[in-house]
Amino acid sequence: MDELSMSPEAPGSGARPGYVEVPLSDLGPALVEEVYHRLLVPAFRPDELITLDELREAYVRPGTEPSLVVLSGGAPLAVMLGEWYVQQQVLLLAYLSVDKATRGSGLGARLVSEVLPGWCDGRGPVLVLAEVDDPRFWPASDDAGDPDARLRFYDRHGARLLPLQYFQPSLRPGSPRVEGMLLLRLDQSPQVRSQVLHAFLEEYFTVCEGSASLDDPPVERLLAAARGLELDRDAWPVSRWTELAAT
């Protein structure tokens, strides 16, 4: 679930002058709320976005999930949030959003290429995943960005497409699953066991929807496809996304 620039981005090289990079837990309540309403709410559909209370619970309390907020002059310009699964063998890039006025500056490139890998340092092989919109289902918009350009961005940064009929689980009771999604692999580790992907999907759907969801036919089909996938051999270049059957 992410929102990125619609323009090519220059490679980053450390925090920029005038920018401050801090975890969400370092911000006061007012700034946390500003990050949520200024960067996340405009960029994500309600069905794919956690609530403000859920954000506080996951990223502000002690022992929180990984996060980074980029500030300039005290104002939030970008946010990146991760979620750990499978005993920290899988990192999901849950949310990435860059302020519209800052898109194209290279900030998103720095977060993905420098900060995100740093979250995995010292943990051994880690599978890093991102859910992105399929452009055949989700049109470009001024707030959410351009799904086609987003895929080109990840392609430039070495991502690979996992050839699955993917959908995001429901985040809360009464909220539908998010169809029309693609699942990307962002890490370059050759040592991630393929069964870790299946374990991630089982845990992800169980956390979001409960264990009964694993017996739902669409989820069963997704799990079966993931079980048969060899992560290194079967991953595609992102540019082949149009070859994947639309869900």
C-alpha cells in the first residue's frame, strides 16, 4: 500500500540538508495526527488505510513497528511505515507517501533504496514486500499518484513482481478486501526460503480477518499459488505486469 511520485526521482544519498528524519514515535500527538491527515488520508483509499487509533497503537507505543517521518521546518513531507511478519522474516512496506509538493525530488527513492534496507540490517535474510495498485483497476489521481508510474519507479529500484492473483485482506469488519493489487518483492536476498511467502500470507490474513479466512476459496487459491512459487526462479521483472491475468 503505497503512494509515490509520478516523476522520475534522482537517487538519494543520506538525509538532505534542512530535512529531519525521525520515527513516528518521536513525534508529539499533534504531529502524528498531521502525518495521518496530511500524508496518509489523501493518498490511500479508506479500505486500505488503518485508522488513526490503529496508527498510534502500531507505531507510537513502545516496541512499535518500523517507521520514518521526514520533516522540513517542522512540517511532515513524507512517511514510510513497515510491518513485521513471520518472526521478522518478512517486512511489508505498509505505507509510503510523499507530499505532492515534494514528489520528484528523490525523497521517495532515498526511503526505498536506503532507509528500507536499513530496517533489515542484522536480521539475516528478510523478504521485503509491497502491495501496489494494478493500473488496470485503479486510475491515476492527483492525490494518490499514477499506478503505472509507481510500477516504473519500483522497476528502476530492482523490485520483482510475484506472479499471483493478489488482493489485500480486509483491514476491519465491514471493510471489503482490496482487489486489483499486485505484490512486489523489494529485497535482493538470494537466501529467503520460498515457504516464507506462504507463511506471510497465512499470518497476514489471519491477523486481518481471522483464521477462518484461510478456508475461504479465494484465499485458499492464493495460498496454493504462493506455496508453489519459487521466489528467485519464478519472480518476474515488474515490467511484465501486463502479462499477469487481471483479478
